[in-house]
Amino acid sequence: MLDKKIVKQSLSFSALAVLYVALVAMVMNNAEKLFGQMEDGVLAPIVFLLLLVVSVATMGLLIFGKPLMLYMDGKKRDAVTMVICTVCCLALFIVLLVTAIVVFA
């Protein structure tokens, strides 16, 4: 039986991940309006790679942060359950978003 607290935390971490991805997508989609035209050079790739590093770290914390703490506290089953629940919630969000796009497009 699944622990309701783990499921709720997994759902909230998944929702935060979706919000973060949406925020980054909106910034990237409107980057030229927000920051102006970037000249060809080294600055754009640096900014892009730094954004990638920050995004990977953020997603790592949201998906694996709490499960790692649970694992280190000896709650291995809860840790694995939380990772699985979080990934399943993310997959559910993808299905819901794709369904919304298909229905409303």
C-alpha cells in the first residue's frame, strides 16, 4: 500500500518540475523580446549551457533530493517508491498536457 504522504510529496515535486520547465520554456520562447538580439559570439552558448546546468541541478533536486534523504535515513523502500511515484506523476502530467493540446488545438 502506498503511503499518502509520499504520493502527495511526489505530486507536488512533479508539479514544481512542470512549472519550472514551463517557466524556462516561456523565457526561451521570449528570449529575444526580453534580452534583445544577441550577437554571434561566445555569450549565447555560455548562457545556454549555464541554463542547462541549472536545469539539471533543479530537476535532480526535485526528483531525487527527498528520496536521497529518505535512502540515507535507511528508508530505502520509501525512497524507491517516491522516485517511482514522482516519475509516474511526471508521465501523467505529460499525458494530460498532450491530451489538452490535442483536444484544444
